[in-house]
Amino acid sequence: MGYVCLHCGKKFKELGHGFIRCQYCGYRVLAKERAPIAREISTN
């Protein structure tokens, strides 16, 4: 699983060494990519 930039929407696998910003636009707000598995919720 990688990271997604919340500004430009680009996806990338790793962060740089000590840098917490997008490799493409330099934005500092990143989100972890979600797993593509749908979860089942009980309605009982």
C-alpha cells in the first residue's frame, strides 16, 4: 500500500528519506491508500 496526495491525487509507493511531502507537487498532506477489499458489515 502506498500514499495518495490530497492536492494533486497522484499515488506513490514510498516517502523520501525524512521528507513528508508529495514527490510531484510538494504538498504536505498525504493519506494512506485504502485496501481495495470491500468489508462485510452485519446488520443484526
